[in-house]
Amino acid sequence: MNRQAFLTQLSIETTTLEVWLEQEWLVPQQAEAEPQFSDADLARARLIQHLGSGMGVNEAGIDVILHLLDQLHGVRRAFEGLNQSFGETRSR
């Protein structure tokens, strides 16, 4: 989805999105004219909203939480790869 649709979905101002992009909390795919936001970007943005507005987490806290979440997803992907490799080795 384009920037305007993303802003509308989240009911946020452009300045808020700019902060999130500067912090690299969101890294949308770059299309020809403008960034394109995925469903994963939308879910991540909703998490950012919930952490900040809903739970009162400050920017530094959001940064730490998102970093840990990214690490967790990376470990999960690595584990799935190992599990798949183990399954292939075992079936031989």
C-alpha cells in the first residue's frame, strides 16, 4: 500500500510516520515513486502505536522492544532452517 493509504489505515500524521522511518522502526519496500508498505509493516506500525499510546512506552523502550522482536524472529527463522535440515538428514 502507498504512503497515504498507510497513514489512513493507522490514523496517524505524516510527521509520526517520518519519525518511525527515521528510527528505522519501519523499512518499507522502495518502489519507483514512493515506498510501498506491506501487511507486515502495518502490523508492526500497530504494535508501535500500542506500545507508545496504549502502554506508555517511550521511544527508547520501543526501540529496544522492536530490536528484541527482530532478533526473536531471526532466531525463529534459523531454528526452522535447522529443523528442516535435520528432517532432511534424518530421512536419508
